[in-house]
Amino acid sequence: MGDTRKHEGPDDDIAARTGARAGDADTAPEASVGGGEGPEGPLHVPVMVDRIVELLAPALSHPGAVFVDGTLGLGGHSEALLKACPTARLVGVDRDTTALERSAERLAPYADRTHFTHAVYSDIPRALDEAGAAEADAVLLDLGVSSPQLDEADRGFAYAHEAPLDMRMDRTQDLTAADVVNTYPAAELTRVLRTYGEERFASRIARAIERQRARAPIASTRELAELVRTAIPAATRRTGGHPAKRTFQALRIEVNGELSILERALPAAISRLAVGGRIAVLSYHSLEDRMAKRALAALSTDTTPADLPVPLPDRQPELRLLTRGAELPTDTEIEGNPRAQSARLRAAERVRAASR
């Protein structure tokens, strides 16, 4: 598998980036990496795809095995697993209807083994029910914003392009980034930027936004990016990438409720994981990675009280960790696919049914 690097720590403080399945929004449009041709041109390269196949394929080797891709995107990981596991079925879930359409085209050769559901990934149980599957044998959650969302300028995720302030992964929802920027009180904006963007100048940026929107609504990505740039001290602007990257990350997480969905999605997915089934989580932001780490660790621990002489059967771990800490992409992968740079991968296997 090559030199997959390891990353470990009690509360890993991964440097905040624009957490995308494909990397930072400021470099995204230029960083597309070809992987063959698809209905929309060159296909992106899925992050850590070989390692994910290695981790999940053993659970998908039996006839009728069910793989849930909770964040389908362009379907790259799903395609690799369908190729590697010729009797497995896919339940593909995405909140983005465009992603579902493109994935259906890409995965057309496997149409007899695929089922697609328009939903957020916390709705995995419903997606399984609709597909007629009681359990999942493998689940993948590839978090953050996907490549097509970054690459389509009119989606408003990337500050490198002039676009409306949108940032909705699901364009059927009402809340947009423009709503957040133009209606949230300054104190609430500060909380969003500080919590989700780990932005140390959150209050300065929020006050600048408040002053500007009093004159006229802030409507575009370029306008917001410039406003953030001027709100940050000049000395800080010279390092660390584009000054607006943390603000755009925070707004995207707020608009799409990403952390609250992940908080629900992890237990929901694990609850439908078969014994012997496996789950893998790819995250691109320290907050996501911490949530994944804690959810998997909590169920991989013997909770027998320390004063008892023997382990209690119903307190034995439900999961066995398959990764030591969080695995990072190899240097070779990052060189060929810059969008993999901030990825962190954790995986586990269910070894015991949940206690009733």
C-alpha cells in the first residue's frame, strides 16, 4: 500500500483548512487531477482510494454484500469498490442532486447493483430501508465539500471566482451563505467563524461585515473575500494562504449544518452496520476528525467497571479499530493529487452486535 503516513494525538489539532473532500477551495479549480473521462470531462481522483478499497473490500466479498457511500459525490470511491467487489451492491447517498445525476451516469455499467437516494448522510438508515437492505456491510463517509461543488463557480464555495454567496450542497434547501452573512447578528457571526473556521480574527471580520451590510447587502464571493482580507491585519495576510479561507470554511459548515449532521450520522451508520461490517471516515478538518475519533473510540472500548474481576459480556467493545490513529495520504498521493493534502482517514470493524 505504500508509505501511508500516520497521524495521532489525543485531540489532533489539524491545521484548519477549507475542509473539502478535495482540498482547499483557493487551489481547487487549478488542482483537478485527471482520472479518465466521464460525462463531465476528466474524472477527479478519489482521495486515498486504494487504502479505502483495502479496508472495506474484505467486508464486501460475499454475494449480496451492501456498501453504503454516504457522501457519493462523483462516485469515484464507489466505482473502485464496485470493480473490486463484483457481487456487492451500492446504496449511494448524497444531498446534492447534481452529484447523484453525475454518479448515476458514471456508474451506469453497474446499474443492476446500484440504488441512489437523495438525502443527507445522517439518513443512511432510511436509504437502506428504501433499498430493501436490513444492514450495511461497509460504509464510507467522505466528508466536506466535493470536487464538482468546488469546481462549479456558481455554487459559491470558492473565493477564487466571482459568484453569488450560495454554498448550499443541497440546492433545494433555503438557507444560503448570503443569508448568514447578511442576517446573523455580529455576535453569532463571530461564533460561527471562531468555532467552525478557527478564525482568530473572527470578531474583527464580523464587525466589518456588519458595517458593510448596513450600507448594502453583501452578495458575492469576491466582495466577501475582499472584505475579509481588509479586516485582517496586514502582517497576517502575508502568510497562511488566502485570508478568507477560514471564513469561507466556517460559512459552508454553518450553511450545510455539517457538524450537526455528522454527529447524528456516525451513530446512525454504525447502528446499521452488520457484524463483520466496516466503516471508514475521511475527514478534512480537525473538528470532523475529532468527532470521528471519539465516536469510533467510544465503541471500541471495554466499559466493564474497573473494580470487577472479569469482563462483562455486554460491556465488550462493539468495534475494532482498523487504523492506528488517523492515517494520512502518502507524499506520492499528495504530489499527484493536491486535494488529498488535508485528508485524515479512520476505520473500524463491527465485532459484536449492539447490546439491546
